Amino acid sequence: MRRDLDPETISSRDFYAVLNAVVVPRPIAWVSSRSAEGVLNLAPHSFFTVSCVRPPMVQFTSVGRKDSLNNVEATREFVVNFAAEPLFEQVNATATNFPPEIDEFAAVGLHVEPSTTIAVPRVAESPVAIECTLHTTVELGDSTVVIGRVRRISIDESVMDGNHPEITKLQPLARLGRNEWSTLGEIRDISRIRYADWPGDYAGPRNA
């Protein structure tokens, strides 16, 4: 037996809560930006993904009009800082609805580090920073999708394994429903099946 939920018949707030609980886990864009007046802002956005490979682009969604969106539209620059497990409490604290004149870096006690290609700084404590310039914004109902052209990725050597970031060293945080968050958990590795190797049918896992 299933329960069907119709977004036309229940409140948008209740439907949003259910949607957040089933679209999981969600990576977090910890977005640093700067207002037209020069005030720094730092906020987590859990509607975040890669938009394009060539050229490289990432996107996050601002649900409602928030400082991150206002700042990016004003300066056309932002940084996606990696939300790592050791920074859990600071990431959560920057979700506080501070007024626009408050610098979240200072309020939370994080250090500013200059970016390489843009004027907006990055979080010094974060192991990865994706420096972006604004490509476009798309308004969808009460939300705005912000798409950024990736100009540089800066990665701390401590999380590298040769030439590749190592997932257990990155220690990513993810958002779930309600006030729930998750960490890495079990890692499973499996190769894709090439069509040339397709067995002709698939009846579930097989023993090697």
C-alpha cells in the first residue's frame, strides 16, 4: 500500500518537507559571496549539483530571495566551499538568518582566504573551493537556480591521493530531511557493465 501526495491539495510547506526527505542525500554548496557594499556572506544550499562538463558549470538553488542570490546577481561571482564533516557545526551555523549587514565568516569564526581568479574569498578551513563567475539565473516559482561557470578548483593536498581527491579524506556532509544530516558511511565500488559484456539478461546480483 502506498500513500499518494498531491502538491495541489496539501500545503507547499508540507510537500516541501516530504520532497526534502526523499531526495536524499543532497550535497551542500557552502556558498561564499560578497554584497555590492563589500559585506561577505556565507551560507549552505543543499539544492546543488554539476550543471555542465564542457564548459564546467555548477548550480545551486536559492529557495526564496536570500543574501547569496542578491550578492551573486550584484557581483557575478561566488565560491562553492566544500562542506566537510569536521566543519559540521560551522556549516549549520551559517544557515542562521543573519541580516545582510552581518559577515558570517566573522560571526562563526571562520578564516577568509583569497581566491585565485575572483574577488570573492573562500573558506580557509574548507578543503576544496570551486571559484565561479555567474553564467545565468533561472527563476522557477519561488526559487532561483544560479548557474556558475567554474574558473578554478583549489584543493588542499591533504585530501589528495595522487592526482585525485580521496573521498574518505574529503569527509563530505550531506543534507537529509527535517534537521537531519549524514556523513559518508559505507563506500561501495562497482564498475558499469559495457553493452559488449551484457549477459543477455539480468536477474539480480550474481556470485563471481
